[in-house]
Amino acid sequence: MVVIRLARGGSKKRPFYNIVVASKAARRDGRFIERVGFYNPMAAGAEQPLRLALDRVSYWAGVGAQLSPTVQRLVDQAKVAV
């Protein structure tokens, strides 16, 4: 099964997440198929907190990929912002 989920990056107490398409069997921060965006919850000032390729997310969802609950929330936020 293929899932769209967050992969954590950044340093201690400064999280940064890549939104990735990955196999459900792969580790959280391990191998992934495609990177479709990022989420920076610590963004301040002119930094962009969320970037998402909605066309790629809809493609992967169309071929059967499941979105994690957090990614679903972020996709909904991105759709409202557009």
C-alpha cells in the first residue's frame, strides 16, 4: 500500500517535515517514491510554512494512495489558501 505522509527533518526542537509518497512498509524517514511538498510549523516572517503540489497529491490519491490524517488536514488548508 502507498501512503502520503510526513517525513521529519530539521534539528532538535526545530522540526521540518517533507510531505512524501512512500510505501507503508518503509520507515518514517526512510525511502520514499516522490516528494510532493513540505511543512514548516516553525516558519516566521517571510518564510513559507506550507508548500504542496496539489496536482501530484490528487494524482497519487487517484491511483489509490492513502493520506495520513495530518496530511489530509494540510491538504485541506492548502486548498482553502488557493
